[in-house]
Amino acid sequence: MSTLPTEFERTEIGEIQIAPEVIEVIAGLATVEVSGVAGMSGGFAGGFAELLGRKNMSKGVKVEVGQREAAVDVSVIIEYGHRIPDVASSIQQNVKRSIENMTGLTVVEVNVQVHDVQFKTAERIDDQTDLNPQRVK
């Protein structure tokens, strides 16, 4: 993963650089826009940042950026009931389109890793109350 801004374009006035963190944020936002994505899976560092109250928009995203190309890895949690290959394909298309439209870079690959499946919270609450022996009907 590149950590330094890459020289992207040189104009007569100066140069334009796009930091890899910018690409990560674009990819993260494009991913969570997709129907069926419950959230991003960021591992220990991402979870720790959220405990401190920080919202990390690049959580679960890794990028490699070259002069004109980018490769992206996203780690996601899928909502239960959605077809995983369809959601993953939509993520790939949306991330590629968003990065290319906003930066002009060519996205050569978008790899999607599904780390978990999440049930809806309303279903969880109903399931928990059904298990409660003190519940009166």
C-alpha cells in the first residue's frame, strides 16, 4: 500500500497529487452506498478508532496507487438475505465508477472480501424476546 501522495498530473502551474487516503475514502463511501452492505470490516485498528468516537471513512479499504492506476481491496459485512455475489459485483462496479469519475485514475481491480453476515437489529430483538421465559403473551 502506498502511503505517499503520488504524482498524478503536472500542469503548467504545478502538479496535482492525490493522497492514497483520498482514494480509500472514496472507495469506502462507494461501498456503503450499495444495497446489501451492512458495514465495513476494518479489523482491530478500525474497531479501536470507533471506540474512541472517530468515524473512519476508509475503514476496511486498502489501496495501491500508481501514476495512472489504482487497485482496491474492500472488506465488508453483508446484510442477511442478500445474494453475496450480486452485492460484491455491485460493490466492484460502484467503487470503480466512483474512483474513476472523481480522480481520473484507471481502476484495474476491486477485490471484495466478505468477512461477516449481519442480521437486522429488529429481528435480533424479536429473537431475544422470544427466548425470554418471563415474556407474557
